[in-house]
Amino acid sequence: MCGIFAYVTHGVERTRQDIVRTLLNGLRRLEYRGYDSAGIAIDDALTDPSGNRSALVIKSPGTVAILEAQVWQTLTNEPDFSVSTHVGLAHTRWATHGAPSVVNSHPHSSGPGHEFLVVHNGIITNYAALREVLLKKGFPFESDTDTEVVAKLLAHLYNELCGSETPSEALSFPRLVMLLMHELEGAYALIIRSQHFPGEVVACKRGSPLVMGMATAAQAADMSSPQGSPHHEYLSGDGGGSSRSLDSLPTQIPSSGMKGGLLRRTPRRDPSIYQVAQVGLETELPRGFSFHPASPRTNGRPARESEQRCELFFASDASAIVEHTRQVVVLEDSDVVHVDSDGEVDVFSFMDEGVQRAVTQTRALITLDFELEQIMRGNFDHFMLKEIFEQPDSLVSTMRGRFQASTRTVHLGGLRERLADILRSSRLIFVGCGTSYNAALACRHLMEQLTELPVAVELASDFLDRRCPIFRSDVCFFLSQSGETADTLDALRYAKQRNALTVGVVNVVGSAIARLTDCGVHLNAGCEIGVASTKVYTSQIVAMVMIGLLLSADRLSKAARRAEIMDGLARLPEQVRRVLQMDDVLRDIACTQLCRATSILLFGRGFHYATCLEAALKIKEVSYVHTEGIHAGELKHGPLALVDEEMPIVLFAMRDDCYDKVKNALQQVLARGGSHRMIVVCCEGDEDEFRRAGVSTVLAVPPAVDCLQVVLGIIPMQLIAYHMAVARGLNVDQPRNLAKSVTVQ
């Protein structure tokens, strides 16, 4: 969804043009998330009587390139200058409230003078009620967005609390933001700068992703590695928290003349679903996290020096940060990060029951394990094509260190401590959205075969709508590329509330699902930039196949089946390479047979029903051609009415238990004149049989064990979808109306 980026410097001299380039480049790294407008906020050339610079906000609907042209046109008439302390904000907006326009673009301001500037990812669900209150208090609104409410509310709280006092005497910046959070409902990540707090910035999050990167001479002043977390370094302060910041927190929430703050709160039907999961701060007071860059300590606190040099980066995901630093902190729900005017950083965890319960927190300093080259296109025209061709390597990465072909063994360290609990379960439930749902569906039959347990595959949104009964004996798997998918996260919280064991299958280390689940498997597929998921889909399938193999390791009755699958896994990357060699043929099919179609039907059954759904999704996503994936067993129950000589049809007929039934479906289609635009995806060796039957186009992929054919079967369709979109002149990597990471419902 929306992309947030902020660049904060302290003691590091940069020209304003350098800062602008960094902000715009950060936005370019976030373009893949999907957006329809963009904007930045930087220091203006003008200063106030105190010597502080006012803010300059530049916004534009359309692409980052359009914004960039507008920015340089604006700055052409202004002299460049250098600053050693600066807070720059940048944002790409994906419209949820209000159409794409200048006034609806971010950053949003509290009003003339830009007392407060806000960039926001997420949705404020009670914004309409807050807006009504603020309108009655005399605050005008320019936009249709929920974010402008945040900026105006900050101004209202500041004016109400400060009175005639100076800001330093009245309240601190983080305290003000915690008061704001008390009023807000929904999922959000915010970054805020203020003219009242020069050189400071506050970031906070509840339910939307946010990471902080650090680039300094000394990455952290105090590091320790608690037991049980050997792979991360932990940032901590004085052991008991930062009294400097905690002393400034209020002792109670001001009522603003109304019970419960600005709005009277009404209980939600089920807080476990819709409220952010909160850490039990009552039982444990963590060590405080304070980051004091490049400054020696004196009596447990850093010595104040005139030169504290650091560069900090905030972003919706790490792809916007990796070119600057590989040291990041993944912020957790209810975190409030304060960077003060000296460049010191404190992280608080805010509990909604009262600001007085905020405490400083320990947070892991993670070293990113991917390079800048991974988020560059290289010699490929689009990220989607690059990621399709990366699949031989991404599948190897998913299996590396986990699957040993020579000994036919599978080891998944992320499940080791909870494996016995999983084996005692009475039901397995797989939950996902979009491509992740299709990947789970592709593995359902295999999971049932290997575990002999009931297996359910659920769309996360439908799972919540139905309030699916969940029991302590259930194991719930949550699949997500980003690990931040809003519906999947809500389903996870729902399952945890009902004491089910939860397992994450994600591609992003440190993501919300990775943190909240009891255990999990990281896909190791590498960074995926294209909105249409390709390599993560196949890695999800391989990861779940390995989970099934692990869960059936002690079943002698499954030994032969397991051996067959593991031999197939060993051959899979090379077989994928062979399929990719069909690219020229697939391009020709896409350009000559399919790109001008108005509708396409795909049929399959068994393992390949999921392939039909995923192939249809890919074609719809990037080429905008209506495509429907249909279970071949349902052909006579309605879809056969759509078959005629003009309808393009793709049939998956690969050798598995359903092979003969699929051939029967083929005959029904051919009898209705469907041969003229028929494409059959089959195994090598079966081509002649289908050609003799009258099929016009046959695509043969290497034969594989049935449960792995879904990997080989989807790749031709990924390439066909890509080439259809290119032939239609569409933006493959950024399809209209779509976002890579769906962080709102």
C-alpha cells in the first residue's frame, strides 16, 4: 500500500539537494508497493526569527518521476544550502480516502506554517468522528483523507496542552504523539515532524509495517545478545529505561472535556480481531532502548558533545534502506520512536489504557541479508521477468540447509521446538490471501496424504467473516509474502486468542507475522519487487512440501511416497531452468493468441486446480484480461456454456491421479468447438496424444512427481501473463489499483 520514507541527519552536513535526492530515491525503491501520488517535505530556504527553517512541501498526483520534475523545477529558483541537522519526509500514496490529487497527497499539514507534518500508511477507522469534532473546534480541512485528521489533531492537542508555556516546559514530542495514539483507532504507521520541535522526529506504528535504519560510525552505543536470540544484536540503554524521556510523560490522559478523550469510545464486538496485539508489559519491564550514536558514555549516559553524527532512515520496508545501511530495527506494534535534537533515539511502547504505562523497550538490531543488486532489474526489462527467471536459484535458497538429497532428510529449524505440538494436532488450517491462498491450496492434497489429518485452506478475509471455530488442538499456518498482510494478521490474532498453535510461512524476516506466530519457516526466496508474485509462490509450495515431509518423517507407511517427493525436489531447480527455456515460444503464444482476448478460461483438477486459480490471477493482475480458473470437474455444472470457437482455453493435463478425468473434460471442450484456441499444458512425452486429439497448441514441461508439477505448470503461465501485459503496453511491475503489500483491509 502506501510507502513511507524519512531521512534524518544529525551532525552530518548535507546539501538540500543531496537530501532531496535521497528522499526521491527512497520513494523509487517503494514504487513497487503500488501508489497513485507522491510528495516530500524538506527544509525551506527561509528561517524564522529563532533561526529555524520552515518546511517546504511539494506534492503531485502520478508517478515519482512527475514529482521529481516538479521538485527540481521548484528548487531551481532557490539557492542550495547545507544543513547538519534535517528531517525530510517522503511518501507514495495508494488512495483509500479521496481520489488521487495534490490536496489528498502526503505529507499532510496541520495548517499554515506547517506546525505539524505527517506521512501515514494505513487507515484511521474513526477519522470521520474525529473530523467532526475538529470542525466544531474551528479546524478547516482541505482534503478528503483520514491523514489530515492526524495533523489537525496534533495541532489541537498541542494548543490545548501548551497554553502559554513553552514546548520544553509543557510537553515532549513523544508524549504528544502518545496522546494522539490514544485518540486514534485503526492500523497505521506515522512519521511526524513539527516546527515546535526543530530537529526532532517521532515515528509510531500500530498494525502497519515500519523499519528504522541506522548509518553511523558506531552503529549502537550499547549492544547485548539475550539468550535464545543468537541471530540478532539487541540495542539497549541503561537497563532501566530512559528517565530523561519517561519523566516527561503525563500521569493521566487529558479528557479534552469528553469521556475517553475527544471521542466517547464504544467497545468493539471482538477486540481480539480488530485491535493490535499488545505485549504484556504488566509482567515484564524490558531494558530500555536508547541509541546514542558516536558518543562516549559517562555514568551510564552518553556524554553531551557538539558533534553527534548519525543518519537515520525510516521506511515501510527495508528495500528503501539497504543502499544506505544494512543495520535496521523492525519496529513493533505500539512502538513510539523519538529522535531528539541531539540525534539520540528512544523507543517506547505505548499501551492504550494510559500514556503513563509507556515504557522504554529493547529492540533487535538486524543485519539485512540482501544486497542492493537484488532490488535492481539488472539486464531485465521488468522486475517480474527478473523474478520469474530467478526461480531456479530461489528454490535452491528455500531448500538450502533444510533438504539433504543424498540422505533424503528434511530439517526445519524454525519448527524444531514446536514439532511435537504440531504432531499432536487434530487439524491443520492454512490461511492466506491471493497468491498465498493459492499456494496453500496447491499443497492441501499432499498435506492430507502425508499427515492423515483434516486440512482446511482458508481465505483470511472469509475466515474472519465466518468467525471460523478454532480449538486448542488446531495448528494454524499463516502464509504471506510480506508478513504484513492485514487480513492474514487479523486472522492470526483471532487464532491466537483461541489458543491455537500458530505457524508463519513468510518471506520477510522480522515481519509482523514472523514475530507474532509461535514458530515458522522463512522462505529465503529473496526480495520480490514485482507486484505480481512469482518466485515467492513457488517457494511457498516447496516450503510447504518440506513441512509435509517433516511431519510424516516417522510414518513408515509414507516412506516410499516421501522418497519419491524428495528425489523430485532434488531435480526441481534444473527442471525449472528447462521450462524457462520455453520463453520465446511462450512470448509468441501470448502475443499472437491471447493478448487481444477479452476473456480466458483455465481448467484443471487435482493439484492443478490451484494452478488454474494462480494462472488466472497472474493474467488478471498484469494484463487486465478477465480470466477464470475453473475446476475441471465443474465443467458440466455451468462453465461449459462459455465454451465456443472464439473462447481461449488453457487446460492442465499432467500425469497424476486425475489425468484420465482431465482428458474426459478435454473431449467435452473439443466437442463444443473449443479446439481452435485451445492450449494444453502437459508432460513431455504426451504431446502427440493431444495433437492427435485436435489441440492447436501443446506446451510440454518435464515430467515430475505429481505434487511438484504445480511448480512446473505455473511458470509457463507466469511468462504468458508477463508477455501479454508487455504486448498490451502495460506497466507490468505496477498494475493499476494494486499494491504489493496489502496492509489495510
